[in-house]
Amino acid sequence: SSPDSEGVTPELEKAGLLNKTKIAEGGRKLRKNWNPSWVVLVGNSLVFFKDPKSQNPDSWKPGNSRPESSVDLRGAQLQWANDLSSKKNVFKLRTVTGNEFLLQSETESLIREWYRTIQNVIDRLDKE
Ligand code: I3P
């Protein structure tokens, strides 16, 4: 049988490099610190990797490298946020716990695709 015959590994939806900054923690505002982040959408979570060495498609698999942080998308909110940055192509992700992130790409088509895919996951979780 295959290693995942019991279906314990969640489905990888999307992965790629985005610019990221956290702007609030538990509703409390933080100072921006933009950094490139390898972002992986898997199952109900958005997972962030800091280490450039972990930027490969196998990175998200358990045990392969340690994520910097992970966001539960259940109940999360997305909105375009070009008013919150001097950068273009920015959206804000807010978790139920009041953590807020800005995600950005220089490539408009790429950031639109991320927005759409994350929103689809949020919508799917809302219906459960
Ligand atoms: C911030 C830094 C950020 C910028 C932020 C600045 O300065 O330049 O890149 O956000 O603008 O305050 P510092 O490095 O001194 O903390 P954007 O790139 O998103 O515009 P802001 O304060 O208007 O959010």
C-alpha cells in the first residue's frame, strides 16, 4: 500500500514565495517586518517557512523542515489591503485569534491566485 493509504497527509493546495509581515498578534498591533516567506497551503492551514533552504515542494511534509509559523484558516478573514502598505498587490489575512498578516507579491496574477485559493478554503470551512 502507498505511504498515505490511510489519508493522514492533508492535501497540498498551493505553495510559493510571497512577501510577508505580521501586523497584529492577538489584536495587538506589531511593527512591520517584511520578509520573503515560503508559503504552503495545506489542509486547513497556511504554513510559513523562513529558511530559504526549505523552499522546495517537499518542505511541508511532516519532519522535512520546521515551519516558522502556521495559521488556522477556520473563521479567518481575507481582504485586499493596498491602503495598509506602500507596496502593491497586498492582502490582509486575519485569524479568529486576532493575528493579522499582510501577504504581497510583485506579480498581480500570482497574488490574485493566492487570494482566490485561500478564500476558497475559508469558504469551505465556513460550510462545515
Ligand atoms: C517601516 C518599513 C515598512 C513600511 C512601514 C514602515 O519602517 O519601511 O516597509 O511598510 O510603513 O513604518 P521601519 O523599517 O522603520 O519599521 P510598507 O512597506 O508596507 O509600506 P507603515 O508604517 O506605513 O506601515
